[in-house]
Amino acid sequence: MIEIEIDGKALQVEEGSTVLQAAHQAGTYIPHFCYHKKLSIAANCRMCLVQIEKAPKPMPACATTVAAGMKVFTHSEMAVKAQKGVMEFLLINHPLDCPICDQGGECQLQDLSVGYGAGNARFQEEKRVVLNKNLGPLVSTDMTRCINCTRCIRFTQEIAGYMEMGQAFRGDRAEVMPFVEKTVDSEISGNIIDLCPVGALTSKPFRFSARSWELSRRKSVSPHDGLGSNLIVQTKLDRVMRVLPLENEDVNECWLSDKDRYSYEGLNSDQRLTKPMVKQGGKWREVEWNVALDYVSHALRDVAKTHGAAAVGALVSPHSTLEEMALAAKLMRGLGSDNIDFRLRQTDFSLDGKRKGAPWLGMKVAELSKLDRVLVVGSALRREHPLLAQRLRQAAKRGAALSVIHAFDEDLLVKPAGKAIVASSQLPNTLAQVVKAAAELKGVAVDAAVGGVAVSAEAKTIAASLASGSGAGILLGNFAQQHPQAGTLQLLAQKLAEILGARWDLLGEAANSVGGYVAKALPQAEGLNAARMVGEGCRAYLVVNAEPELDCADGAGAQAALQQADSTIVLSPFKSAAMLDYADAILPVAPFTETSGTFVNMEGRVQSFQAVCKPMGETRPAWKVLRVLGNLLELDGFAQESSEDVRAEALGDAAEFVSGLDNGAAGSIDLAAKPAADAMKPVPLYGADPLVRRAASLQKTPIATEKA
């Protein structure tokens, strides 16, 4: 620590800090445009010029390192004159179109021009005009407004990992543009909108739809991948207009994936269901809630009485809230059935009943950045977990070595230390090779099932990389967890972690992949899991927030099973052609923006949220619908008056993190290849859940079309 002085205020700052960082620590604001705490220092906007004692001219605070005894003046005559001069230059060519600019009301240039801009311009020359660029369906451009801060350029290169934008020409002709007229196609491209300090880059779906001061702002949590990104949802007249990141360094930092940012479009889809529907005589008709609930309760009771409670099954989406999962589980068990599951895409359930606890990430999300050796098994990481991929890219820049075993090649935008791209059926054998190679390096004996495999050069390279580090992690992705030999892959990862003294972790597929275990929304005794419910068939199904034809591992089989059932009850915010074919009653329930609830993310973090707007039409929160069904069926334990009551019942004393999480499991390793695995296909990034499938702009992106 060294001592400096800012505006007469003495303080101690860490050696190597910049003047801007020191000023922030002291609570002193220095105006700036190009500086951002997550990006490299460019020092090209010059707005942060300050006076430093004994320096002959103003110095950029963002690029000047502090020195012992330094005296800084941020509001001296020299500093203010320099800052006002920079502002005058920035405004020379900037168009005066604030009244039609989407950035109006939240524009840094607009704010700072009030304090540092002149009331009139001395320049009478004609302003330059820059042609707009096509960056794709998500980001709109008005490049004449660009002040060349280069934040977007640095983001695409340093955070997104691929330099999709650059700056061409010189002086007052300099232009920011994509390369060779290409679009910006990163899975986290929308962050350049937040980074842009002016109105040059704005949201294309949001364009001209509302002014910033008209919007109400509410905190929420993303319902998509297992990270649980923190959101600010902006609404107008009870309609979601825009979604922005809520900074949380422990979860999503200050970023959002495009899936989290733009999926709100699906909330206003023409497939939104706003009134209960019941099929009578083969025809659908809208009914009142009391009629629909009476129909549903009688249908479930009749099947349970006629065929036994074990003939009723529930398929629950892992994107449902903890409260919805808990009440669905209680409803099924109140009827006498243990047939409930949220693991709809899973095909191997061999470790059920053999786990020490609920599977989870195995560490805090923030700790991923501290790993120096990483093996990713069965994961298209950028597609499944865009923000975790970003964290690992930053770790790679600091020296971490990343290795991959997968059935599909994906450019992680870092040079891998080792890579093995094999047929899906060979994933277990390849991981077993790494286990054997690591055991040989460490001089450890291995199981007979592993000892007989022939070790490839790629496996030796991966094992050597993992063994060379002090903090290694083995990450099993969605594809590995959906594999027909998922249990074997997890046991092999566990064995490899034991040999190396490393961690092995499961990357949660959905918002409540961990929460489903906490809510006990899976068979506890002799019940049928999701695959058996689909394969063996039930006489009645309760489907919560899912579209089984798209969300189950065997979509066609799930659709056929639902069609043959005596009664299929669907609780969903949306209706689809397939649903109208197999369902007997569809109850409109609220998506995450219209209900309160809780998601437990992959690290076990409990994140509760409130509704940000009123339910559309006659939509009702799913937890309320399930509670009323419990009462109509005369079951015990359905007297909750709020989602908080359900949450307290499901979580007990858990506050910030849930307990009982443990990836440990006992079982036998089976390396016999299953050729059926080769038919597996990864779940499309923008096809993983009902909401994102209806986000029109996301479906126009190259990522969506390449997976179609």
C-alpha cells in the first residue's frame, strides 16, 4: 500500500492501482467514457484528464499509475479546462438527436455534457455522417453517434473471445465496424449495448418501443441455464420491454448471455395461453377457472381410483420454480404416487439411490476462475453455459490450461491443452483412458474395468496437463449428463478427481437442476423416473411448464405416451399444436416474470424473486394452481398462503445456500459402448425451454439457424 492525496484527501491505495481506481476508492468521481473495470485500458477518450502535481500537462486518470506521495487534483482549473475541451471535441460531430435516441435518459455523454459541455458550439463546419452497420438481429446501430471509445471492440476480443469488431481509418474519419461486413454472432453479443456509453449500439428488439424514464425496474433471476444470472427486468404497462444485467460478481459479474437478455420476447408470443381450456367431444373450449380445476381434480382422482395412484405421473420442467416443484411433488405423493421427475432429458438413472447428496457444481461459481487446470467432458460449453465459458476464457488468459473431451467439436476461443473429439458412444472409454493415464503418472492402482483400456496419445496429453497443475477441475456438461452412460461418466470423473486430488463438478442444465433435488421432485422410492414414465406409459399425466415433445430425451415417445393416456393435464404459459393434440386440459400458468418463486443455481445458491408485472389475462401462478388442486383433492398440507410459505417448507433453515449437496456416488463402471449414444444430438442453445423457443429475434441468429 502507498499513500497518495486526491483533492487534498489523503488515502492509502494498493501499489499498481491507477489514479481512476484510487479516486473511486476515495469516493471521487472522474468523468470517463472508454474506461471499464472489466476491459483493458485504452485511454483514448481523454475525458478523465486530471492534474497531477509536477506533471507538465493533464494526465489520463485511467492509464496513470499511482506513485508514493502523488498529489492529484480532479477539479482544478487545469483539469476542468482539459475535460471541457475534450467534451467540446466529442460533441463536434455528435448528432443532436437525443429526442429520438433509445439511449436518451441513460446516456453518459448526455449526462456529462451537462456538467462539462458548452451552451453553444464554436464549430460551424458540417458534421460527418457514418453509415450504419448490420450487426445482426439483436443489435441496432446508429454509428454517427459513436465516439470511438472502443469498448465494444475490446469486449468482443477480451471477453467474448473473438474479435468481431474493429476500427478502420484515421483521425476524424475513424469508424467502428464489424470485419468484412460480417454480423456480431457471439452468444454474449448483447453486452456491447450496455457497454456503449452513447446511442451508437442499442437493442434491436427494444428499438423505439419505450423511453427509459417510462420503464419500471424490478430485480429478477434468469430461468434458463444453471447459473441463475441476476436480472433487471424493465416493464411498461405490465409488459416486459427490456432485460438488463444486475451486477453480481459471484454469479454473472456484470454480463448477460443473449438467451437471458432477449428471451423476454417469448413472453408476448401469440402462443401465450390466457384462459383455461378443456377438450370436450374432441373440441377445445375456453372455460372459467372453477370449471377447469373441477375437471382436472376429477380426472386425476378418477384415474387414481380406477387404476391405482401409481398410474398417475408428473413431468416437471427443470425451469420451474422451487415452489412449483415442491407442490407438484407433494400433490403426487398426496395422491399416493411417487412418479414425478424433472430430469426430462436424462436417460441413465443408474446412480439413483446411490448418491451421497444432491449433485451440484461442487464449488462456488467464482472459484472456477481460480482453477489452473480444467477438463470439460461432454459439453458444448459456449452454447450450454455462455458465461461460465467466459469465466474459463479469462482463467486461460492467466495461465489455466483447458482440455476437452466431447462428441462434437466446438471452438472455445482458447487454445486447448488437450482435445479428444470422439463418437458419443466412446465418451466413457476416452475418459477411462485419461483416468488410467493419470493413475500411471501418479503411481496409483485403478479399477479392473479401467485397467484394460488402451490409452491414446490424446488421453496421455490431457492427463499430463491435469496432473501438472495445483488446482484441477473436471466439469461434466449437459451432454454428459444426458448420455446413456451418464452414471459411468460421473463415476469416472469421481475416480479421476480422487487420483489427481482435484474437484469434479456437474454443470446444471437448467435454473432448478439442483432445486429439483431439494424439492424432491424425483422418485424417492419405487416411483418411475422420467424415462420410464415415457417408455412404460401412465394412465394420467400432470405436465408442469414443459413441452415433453421437445423437452424430453425421447420427444416422439413422450408425445405418443401423452396421447395414449386417459387424461393429460398441462400447466403451461403457452399452447402449441402438439399440446392441443395430446392434452385434455391446459391451465394457463405464469412465466417467471409474472410469479414469485425461487431458483437454486448450480452452486446451491438460493435466489428468490418477485413478479415484475401482473399476470396476462387469466393466467395464475402455478404454485397457486397446484395448491388449489391439492385442496380440491382433499389432500393434507396445502394451506400455504404465499410462495414464501412454500419456500420455507421446502428449504427449511437454508438461507443463502442449501445444504446436502454432494457429487459423491457409489456404483459400477460399465465401459461397454452403447451404439445408441451416437444418435444423440446437443440441445440447441435457443431451443432449450419453452420461453426461449418463442423469442423471435434469437431464432433469427446464426447460432439458432445453424442448429436447426
